[in-house]
Amino acid sequence: MTTPNISDPQQVEPTPTKRVLLAAPRGYCAGVDRAVVTVEKALELYGPPVYVRKEIVHNKHVVETLRRRGAVFVDETDEVPEGATVVFSAHGVAPIVHEEASALSLKTIDATCPLVTKVHREARRFASDDYDILLIGHEGHEEVVGTSGEAPEHITIVDSPDDVANVEVRDPSKVVWLSQTTLSVDETMETVRRLREKFPQLIDPPSDDICYATQNRQLAVKQMAADTDLMIVVGSRNSSNSVRLVEVALEHGARAGHLVDFADEIEESWLDGVETVGVTSGASVPEVLVRDVLDYLASRGYQDVQPVVAAEESLLFALPNELRRDLKARSGAEASKVRHDAGSLH
Ligand code: SF4
């Protein structure tokens, strides 16, 4: 038997155990799934081109795939030809966008996530009761632009905890906070804490504005962050919830964290000395992109993949009404054509 040479560090150092912690839930949420299927079905039903105002969801791969199938992405409604079909993205739009579309006689399909629509409703309700609404969210983000467009004269955007010092309201006894759906839960609570210090009568939203998908993905990352040397988040840079996942990972103990759209963006050097890699993806990311990352890691010795399950999700949203109506009309027309054809055989 060979006795290990303890003076030789090569022989006594344990072999690093390479493994992957894979977050669950990750990837597509109900709102993204609905929005992507909406564009797919619209392309099938009406034929290309189908115009989409803004990126349907913030993911490069999804947008490119739909573009290849005939979706035309535009920044503003006035880029859509008169009478054409336009889909509004999952992030929601301000009422003025509906008015612009109607002036151009556009056929609109609204793929706004129902959980964003809920925040719009809250904004309208508090504005009609003459509240000052402090909307916690990122200035310029499409969702925040859409929500604040519901009642611009009542809404003040609060971008971060540090922004609170500059917030002024008309009547401190009539103030409510609402938020963007994809924020960091912890940072938002800190902003609320500071707002409440300043405005003790601040009212909470009737229910959570940060959506279930954002919360669950952050929860999974929090559970695994301290055990990871490197967290890889699959998602695009303009995806708020994906960017937040990297921040949450670093705040909760991950030694390093990176956001990648595709596996080929991973740099070899990130893996130097890394035993445990955490992997997750934002709510607009298809699973195929996570599979590519897992394959990349497996080819470098990270074959042991251990799930970290923070929550189960089963929510599904129905497609937008206007699309369901047209799909139903088409299937009715097809059924009657089949009946007619069958009848003419006799
Ligand atoms: S992240 Fe949340 S709010 Fe945004 S589309 Fe998904 S479920 Fe809706």
C-alpha cells in the first residue's frame, strides 16, 4: 500500500467536486408564455407580417425567433401601417397607446401580462380617489412608462431607496405605493421602509405588485447563493427580472455572478477554481438556453446537476380575448366548411 506523501500538497489536496445547483422555478412565467404564444397564434391566424410594439418579452432569442417567423418589431405605434395588426407586449402600454392605435384603425391584440394589468387597475383606482401614487420602479422601463401613463399627474416614480429623500407629495395622509412587477423584493422593501419613515400614513398596495414569478425565482437564488462559487443567470441585459437575479445572488453570498444570453458567452476563466456553479434563468428565457448552459458545463466536468426547488408553479393565463374570439371564429368556419364539404359528397 502506498502511504500518501503529506509533504507533497499535490497528494493531500482533495479533488474538487464539480457540481451544478439548478434553480427551480426558473425561466418562462405565465405572462411570458401567454405573450409569446399570442404572437405565434397571431402569425398562424392572420399570416405575416404581424407587428409587435416593443420587444414582446425582453429576450434576444425569443425576439429573433419570432422575427424569423414574420413578426415585425416596432418602437412606436405610428410605425405600423394603417389597418394592420399589432400586438402590445407583456410589459403593458399607457392608455394613449390604445388611442394612437385606434386613430390608425389598427387591429390590436393586447398581450399585457394580467399581473401588470392589475397594477394599472390599482393606479387608476387610487388616482380616481385623488391619492398621490409612489410607483417604485425603474425610470424608462416599458412597464413603468405604461403604468405611469394611467395617471401621470398622480404618479411619482421612485427608482431606488436613495431616491426617497427627493420625494414630495401633496398630502402625506393620502399616499400609496405601488411597484413594477419585476423588482428585487429586498430592495423594494427597503424603499418602502424609507418611504414610510417619511410618510407614516403610506398605504400598501391591495396585494403584492412584485409578481409570483419574480418572487419565486429570487427565492430559489437566495436558497443556493451561499453555496455557489459562480452564479450563471441566463437572460438578456434589458430583462429587469434577470438582472435582479444576478444582484440577489451576489447579495446572498454567491462569490461571482454573470448574466448571459447564450452559453457561448460564458468565459472559461469564470470557472477557474470553481466547484459549485448555480444556474438559473429569468422569466422570459426559454428552457433550451438553460440546456445549452448545462451542456457547456457538463463538457467541462460539471455533470452532477442538483435541483434546488423553492416553489411549485402551475399558473396559466388564457390568451387575450380578441385573439380567442378570432381563433374560435376560424375553428367555427373550418368546422362548417368540413360539414359543407361532407354534405356535398352525398
Ligand atoms: S414576470 Fe411576472 S408580471 Fe412579468 S410577465 Fe411574468 S408573470 Fe407577468
